[in-house]
Amino acid sequence: MSSTAQLKIFRGDRNGGAMVDYEVPRTPGMVVLDAVHVVQATQAPDLAVRWNCKAGKCGSCSAEVNGKPKLTCMERMDKYPEGTAISIRPMKTFPVIKDLVTDVSWNYAVNKKIPPFKIKEGERKYYQYEADRVQEFRKCIECFLCQNICHVLREHQLKQEFAGPRFLVRVAGLEMHPLDTEDRTELIKDAMGVGFCNITKCCTEVCPESIQITDNAIIPLKERVADRYYDPIRWIARKVFGGNDSRQ
């Protein structure tokens, strides 16, 4: 006798909606996105869901499965015992367009505010460990799960004051590159609001690429801001000699 899975999927738009029950057959190796596609094919052809690669590399299929941000193409159905209802909702932090599809365009507006790479003139040499340090940040697939779980954005909706972990990762990749000469410290402090992060590491926990967002990106950026603006010795030096500190 074949087993089945009970799904509760959000159906609605930005004006509201409700959880709707569906039942689909389980198959070996099935993931949550597979189950959603079965619902589309057999019961609700108008169900909206965003996806692309189905291999955990495009970041398109982000949603909340039983209340936790997940890539639905990587979340295996056999994690959930038969008889257990599986709840699938859109990401809470972003406005719903329809069903499981959210409007993430705010993220791209934030991205445009970040000054691009400014290459160092003259000799361009650096060590392997310096390359390794920034390579981790290039693994980001922009699934925006870290943005979704961040309480500053999710609960407090401070999108005008805080850029979120994904873009602090992007800035870290630029700031820590040995050939980049742009100074983004003021941007990190003010426009990107790094001070709002209280390093709960929730973003690191949900990252499908296992990027150490908090330890390797956000904390070093906080340190740069603290050194520049809150170190009393440097403050005195600025008062005495004028100008800003050189980039660290």
C-alpha cells in the first residue's frame, strides 16, 4: 500500500489568504518541491511557486516548511513521518505576490547602493589565504533565506535602516578583497545599519551554502566600524590631525 503526504499550502495574495489541505502520494527520494509540483499537476494548476534549477543552486524555491526557512528542492519528504502534516508558506519577510511567490525586489534595490569593486593600481599580488577568505562569500546563491529569518527584517521590518545579512556578506567580499580600494565603512555603519545585528547567528543556521555569515562577515564589519568611529584613540587623532582614518 502506497503512503501519502498531507500538505497544508498557503493560497492567497497580498490581500490575504488561507492554508489549504492537499494529499499527495509519497515517492522515493521525494522533496517538498516535488510534492508541490504534484499538487500543481493534479489538484491546483493555478498554484504559484517559484523554482528553477531544482538542485539547490539557484535559490529560487525558498519558502517556509513547518515554520523554518528552506530551499524546498532540498528538503526531503522522508524527514517528516507519515501522518504528519507539512505546512508550506511563503517567506514571511517579503510581500506575497501569489501563493508561495514573494516580492523580493527590495533586495535588488539594496544591492544597487553598494559601491562596486575598485581595483588597486600598481602591483596586483595577494596570498592564497587572502583569496580563500573572500571566496566563501561568493558561494551565496541569493535564496534570501538569511534575509527572511533575520528578526530585524522579519519582525521589525526595518528595511529602510538595515540591509540584511545577504548584503553584509556581499560588502564583506568586497571590503576584504586584497585588491579592492573602495572605503565602504560609512555605508556599512549608516545606510546598511550593521549595528542593528545582534549576532544571533540565525542567518548562519539557515544558509544552504554553509557560509559563516555572522563570524566571517558581519562581526569583522562591526569591528571595522567600531575601530573607525568608536575607538577613543582614533577619535582623538581625528580631532588633532583632522580627516578620516585610512581604510583598515
